[in-house]
Amino acid sequence: MAAKKTDDSGHETSEATTKLSRLLETEIELDAMLKSAKEEAKGIVEAAQVAANARVKEFESQLEGEEAELRERIARDRDQKVSSIQNDARQEAKRLDELDDPKVTELARHVIDLLVGRSDSRGSR
């Protein structure tokens, strides 16, 4: 069966007891290593989560900044377009205000002729 050994103190121990002791020590070491690996993995996951959250916040801040810039640009473009339209309207109103009475009368006659169906009543231009 199990072979007997003599240890340094002169006591006989069985080879099975020695193997069992080594097995238990190995199991304890493996349990400790597993616990350590789990703790390390937990730390890595937590660090990754913190990093991911930071990246999300950074991305959201970037998007908010870009959205604000876009809104400002759209508002500037809108204001420029409105100003341009208003300027064109003022120029057109000024041009119409500068028409003399005979020209206004001629244009009015032409419009009336168009409305009643007479053709080419405008005469000289």
C-alpha cells in the first residue's frame, strides 16, 4: 500500500500524507490566486467602466459644444438672410417711390388692360 518514509526528525510519514498535504497547499494557493485574479478583474472592470463613463461625458460635452456652435451659425445665417431680404425690400420700395406720376399712370393703365384682356396697350416704354 502506501510506502513509508522517514522525515528529518526520524518520524515515519506516509507518502500519501505528503501528497495530500501538497495537494491541500496547492488548493489553498490556487484559491488565493483565484481570489486575487477575481479582485484584479473586478478592479479592471471598474476602471474600464470609469473610463467609459468619462468618454461618454466627454462625447456628450463635445456634442453639446457642437450643437451650440451649429445653433449660433444657423442663427447668424438666418439673421443675414433676413437682413438681405429686408435690404432688397427697402431698395425695391425706394425704386418704386422714385417712379414719377406719368410712369405710374402708364403702368396702371397697362395692368388694367391686362386685367380686362386688351393686349399690348403699354405703348412706348
